[in-house]
Amino acid sequence: MSKLFRAVIMGPPGSGKGTISERIAHSFGLKHLSSGDFVRENIAAKTEAGVQAKTYIKKGLLVPDLVMTRLLLPRLEEMTKYSWLLDGFPRTLAQAEALNSACDLDVAINLNIPLETLKERLRHRWIHPPSGRVYNMCFNPPRVQGIDDITGEPLIQQEDDRPEALVARLRHYKDVAKPVIDFYKAKGILYTFSDTETDQIWPNISTLLSTKIPTIQSDARCASTH
């Protein structure tokens, strides 16, 4: 039986984590695990951790480490038979340490995108809050302006994506992410990719993962992408 592969992807808001995660999942037959999806599922199911998370989100606050780990780790324990890529977690050193106690990672991908590029991307970003779907008016617009493609519900621009809030938000990310980056660097599994275009970064990530991920049989790949 092939060894399972486990990875995380990190990057500031607007760095293209979602896009690259989907490409990795599609190309290498991994499960794409989104922390945002898990949070939304728990809120919808009204689990104890989901109810706690919702109180922070409604106030515009980040969900605390303890609540996030209570949301995420049980789901990861259900994924014992799958190779996966985790997107959006860990955000903090405490979360990284909790994840490290639960499983061994093979790779930590870090997206290092110039500040001006992030500001430009986020300025054009609109989201569908119930699903977390993200649109960009420049390169991934909805079919009808201001409307979600799937539900027909309105899109919004988040307050913290607005120019005046962006710099502080990105600075905060950098401060919080540095200890996580150092943690994975010390473990020897950190790989950082820098560019202004996702299409320029992708071939380098694909090349790296081709050397790291065990060969996945075609039938297993099909099974793991559904």
C-alpha cells in the first residue's frame, strides 16, 4: 500500500491558496480540505464548536486556536485512509503545534506574494458568504455581475478587503504567520514559492509535488477525488 501524503498550504489573503489547492487536488488525487468549509459545515450543523465559532465570526473576530483545533482535528482523524492538502489551517503557531501532535506532515507550501499584487487582487475580490466561493472581477468574474453563479444570491465585498483595511490585515497575517513558517522551516518541510501570477507559481509547485507524492494508482485517484 502506498504511503499517504499530507500537506498544508499557507499564504496571505489573496495569495491564490484556493486556486492552487484545487489544482493540486485535481492533478495529484489528494483530498482538498478547506478549514473555511469545515467551519461553515459545523456552523450549519450547530455543533458545539460551530456555535462557538459563529459567535466570533459574527463579531468580525478570528476564531480562537482552541475552537479551530476542535473543529479541524476530529475531521482529520476521519481521513486516515486519504492523502490530503489542508488549506487555511494552521494560521498560528499554537494551531501548527496541535496539528503536529495529531499527524506527520510531508510538505508545507508557503505562498509569498508581493504586497502590491495582493492589494490589487483583493480590491477586485467579491465573495458568496454562505459557501465561501470567491470571485475576482479581473480574472474570475461571476457570469452576472454581483451574483453567485450557483445560487443566484448576491455577492459582497468584505470590509477587510477594502483598501483602507488591507494593509493592516496583511501586516497582521505576516506577524502571525512568521512563527508558523519558522516552525515548518525548522522541521525541514517548508517550500516557499514567490511570484505575482498563480500560473507562474503552479509549474514549480507541480514539479516539487511530483517528486514528493507517492505514485497513486489511477483507480485510487478517481476514488479520492469524489
